[in-house]
Amino acid sequence: MEGRDLCLIDQRLLPHALKILRLSTYPEAIAAIREMAVRGAGTIGVTGGFAMAQAALAAPAGGGFWQEVERAAGAIAAARPTAKNLSYAVDRVRAAMKGAPGIEEARRRAVAEGQAVYDDDARMTEEIAKAGLSLFQGRRSVLTHCNAGWLAYPGWGSALAPIYLAHRQGQSVFVYATETRPRSQGAKLTSWELTQAGVPHALIADTAAGHLMAKGEVELAVVGADRIAANGDTANKIGTYTLAVLAREHRIPFYVAAPSPTFDAECPSGDLIPIEERDEKEVLEVSGLLATGEAATVRMANPGTCAKNPAFDVTPARLITGFITEQGIVEPNAQAIGRFLHSR
Ligand code: MRU
């Protein structure tokens, strides 16, 4: 955050252009989250935390200050429904402001807490990188889905964090990145991140995963998460569930990398996780760069055909081998998750 401005990468333009968006107000931050200029559970969360700080800085100092902050908190938390990190960050900033002995102090606390959410998240991803490192001993090829790198979670990212560390330490790692239709976060973002870091990888169509697993070319799967219920059921990008079923069939370890802010102790099981439905255009169209270098979106699907576009799915805990967290590997059951969340 620079003054009242929030500066962040416009992820809609990657990998073809790297542009920084400067957002001056919390409604602009909400729009950036909704339109997916910023995306990924952790990045949405820290954006929400800073948006709360923007709301506190802009709210009038008179009697309406706290009402305005509450109104903003509701609107920010509702910008996207599935990722737990968003309401986590909003609640943290709101709680830090409560009890402040004056509006100026409340504003100061909002800015400091927004920054603390960011700093804590970044530190946790460093721990995730270390915690996941042992999974690469004796294994080289790893499959990941969507984008769970540093674009999606501040610091090292979530699922990509152990991959980056293993690569940095000189271990031989090869990543299969799924394309991740309809928004193609794997093709556009994960491939870009891995290229920047020099990590060997191949992009695969989502439909190729089973074939590669059957041929023994995938030794490990690591994905991120948007919300993890108290029993371990995990919401992540649409297609994760399919990959987990395939991994079980082929006896491939399937790990979910996520820091504690992604866990939702109040949500008993995955069927209660709100699943975002997005615009059907995301399925009916594709966007990219023309040979002329111009950005374009074209209709791909049959004219007149409608689409359904759930953005996330829920992988039952029984299909998950373990959670890679800032406190090490946590077993996918309610008791182990409860112990982990109590000790943070
Ligand atoms: O719709 P998106 O791009 O925000 O979805 C992101 C994902 O599903 C990621 O895999 C998830 O946030 C885990 S990484 C923090």
C-alpha cells in the first residue's frame, strides 16, 4: 500500500503484459477482486484487508465512521464467496480497529493490521515451502492445478512454494501444470511463474491428467485451496476433485498446500462451502493474443448454446493425503485439523 493507494499486478493481462493497477478506494478494490484482476485465495484476502484500511481512511470522522466501516466490511467480504481468506482478513482488520480510543487510532490500526495480514501470510508460505520439501525426496514429477503460486498467495505461494524451494536447492523437479479451463490460470499464470523461476514444466490440457497418471508420469500432486472445512473437505478450483479421484485410482499422493487462514473452523463439512458460479461467457469464449499482438476474446462455443460455470469444486477429505501447512503436514481429519487450528 502506498498512502491510500493499493498497487497490485493486473492478473487478467498476464502472461502477455505486466501492468500494475493502482486502486485508490475500497470500491475499486472490490471491483478488482470481482473482475479477477486480483485472484487466488491469499491475494484476495490481503487485498480485502488493505481495502478495509482504505475504507477506514476514507470514512468521515463524524458520527457515521463506524457505520461506514461496517458497510464496507460487508461489501468487501461479499466480493467473492468461496475463498475463506477474504472474510478472514476483513474480520482481522475489523477486530483490530475495535476498541481504538479514537478515529485516528482506528485508522492507524486498520492500516497496520492490513499490512500484518500480508506479512503473516508471506511468512506462512515460507514455512509451507519447507514443510513440503520432503515430499520431493525420491520424486521428480509433480502435477498442480490452477495457479497457487505467488500471484495467488503472498510470499512463496501455496502449492508452488515447496516446488520453488526444491528447485532452488538443486533438486530435479518437473511440473505438469493443468491448463485449468475456463479461465486458464494454469496456461496463463502458473506457466508464467514457472518460466520466471526457471522451473522445468509442461502445460497439459485438463483432460490429459488421467493418461499421464496411468503412464506413471505423475509421482505427486500438490494443489492449493480456497476453503478447507473443519473435517478436511477442500474447495479449490473446478477440476480439483476430478484430479483427486484420478490420483486415488493411480495411488498417487494428493496433497493440499494451505496456510491456516484458508481453514474454516466454523464450516463443518464441504457441502456447506459456498461455491461461486461465474458468467457463462468464461466457458463459451476464449481470450488471448492474436498473431498481430493484439489482445482478443473470441466465441468458441456453438452459437445459441448456454453454459454452466461453477468456479470451484469440493474434494472430500478421504481423497486427500495431507495438508501442507505452516506447521508441517496435517492429516485430513477433524481431530488433526482442530489441533492445528488451536495451536496457531
Ligand atoms: O478463481 P481463482 O483464480 O481465484 O481460484 C484460485 C484457486 O482456486 C487457487 O487454486 C486457490 O486460490 C489456491 S492458491 C491460494
